[in-house]
Amino acid sequence: MMSDIFLAASTTCSSDVDLGFVELGWLKVIVLGIVQGITELLPISSTAHLRIVPGLLGWQDPGSAFSAAMQLASLAAVISYFWKDIKHLTGETIRAIADQNFQSNSFRLVLGVVLGTLPLAVAGLLLHKIINACNSPFRALTVIGIASIVMSILLALAEKQGNHERDFNQLTMKDAILVGIAQAFALVPGVSRSGSTLTAALFLKMERETAARFSFLLGIPAVLLAGAKELHVLFKAGLDANGWLVLLIGLTSASISAFVAIYGLLHYLEKHNTFIFVFYRLAMGIFLIVAVMTNLLPN
């Protein structure tokens, strides 16, 4: 049975931090890096896939610390892809501060992104010991499955609730704060940071491509904070040179696949709706719950 193989895999813990990815080796980490890079930026939950793929293949669970640290690969891809947008917003914000023009749309949007990051940062600090612990209940497949089904329903409602006509130039500080609050729910595995922010943006009647673009940009400070914190956690946990090398290999493969994922998603949403992700998440959630109930996968 696949579950027997998975259950037999050992768990490497240090200071209550799951370091299971070290035992995987670089070939398996490259595969998981590709999975992470693609699923982190598509609204389908990278955490879910980093539990499902190792589970089905009988590999060691890489652990939540690995998942969080790997977000830095997505950050690199987002910054490189949206460098012109980031440069423009930063420049306009600096000029607005210098001129004390606090009604500047760019300034208010950036301020909204900062304020919108606070709920995730506070919740992350409060829950990090539970989330990063070995055998964390947050990473149970039933939790991921239920979260995936709930998010598929919410995404479907967001698609059907009205016109999606607001472009990037019409975004406000209020938009950033509301989407930022939705982002905090991504701490629950299976919700997906990109999924929660994209769904919230669609509820706010943004164009689909604008919603995805805004989701990526809004995630920059959150992903930077989460990734940097996890690097610090791994350092304190005593990760050795081999562990850092394995992590670096994973980050490299993830950054390449993340860049491809951004390109693909933005071009897809220019002409299509998000129902492909609705159906995918619904099917994934049902599969996970059934797999646990039938002992195909351990919870």
C-alpha cells in the first residue's frame, strides 16, 4: 500500500522544526521545487501539493519550514517579472512622500499593501510554532481537503458575482487592505495565498488579469517576511551545509518554474475565467478526503 510506504518514512526534527526535506536528496528536491514554483503562484495551494506529491510517491514529507522558505523562489520570480511595475510604484511613492502628496494613488496603494500585510504577519507570529511543528495538525490532509473545497466554492462565487472590469489604475488602498486580510487565511494549508488573494480581488470586481497581477505584487512583502523568518528558523535549528545545499537546489528549480507559472497564468486569464481552478480544487479536495477515508493516504 502507498500509505504503508509513506508511514514508514522517518521524520527529521530539530528544535520542533520539521527538517524532513534534508533526507530527500537533491533529485527529489528538484521535483518538489518545480511543484512548489508552479503551485505557489497558481491558485491551487503549494502546501497541498507538497503534501500530496510526496505522499503518493512514498517520499518523506519535506515539512512546512521547507515550504515557507521555498517561497523566496516565488519572490525572485515575481520581482523579476514585475520589475517595471515595482520600480514605477516605488518611484511614485518616494516622490509622493517628498512632495507630501499623500493623496497620490501610488502612495496609497503601497501603503495599503503594507497595511494589508499586517494581518498575515500577526497571525503568522501567533501560529508559527503550531504550523512548523513536526506532524502539525495544520498539515493534515483532511484539513487541506476541506480548505480546498471551500476555496473552490468561494472562487466560483467570485467568478459569478458580477462584472470584472476594474483595471490596475483603479485600485485603491481599501482594495489592498481587504485583499491583504484575505491573504492571512492562507496560513491554513490548502487555502493558498494566491488563491485567497485572487478570490478576494475578483469579489472586488477586478479584471482577472489585474486580480492575478495584484495578487502577485501584494504578496511580495508577505513572502519576503515568511521566507526570511523560515531561513532564520532553519539556521537556529542547526541545518548543516548539506541541508543548505539541498534547499538552494530546490530554490533554483522553484524560481524557474515560478517564472513560467506567472507568464502562463497572466496570459491564460487575459482570455479565460478561473473555473478550471475551481474544478481542479474541488476534485483535489474530494480526492484527499476520500484517500484518507480509504487509507490510500495517511492523514
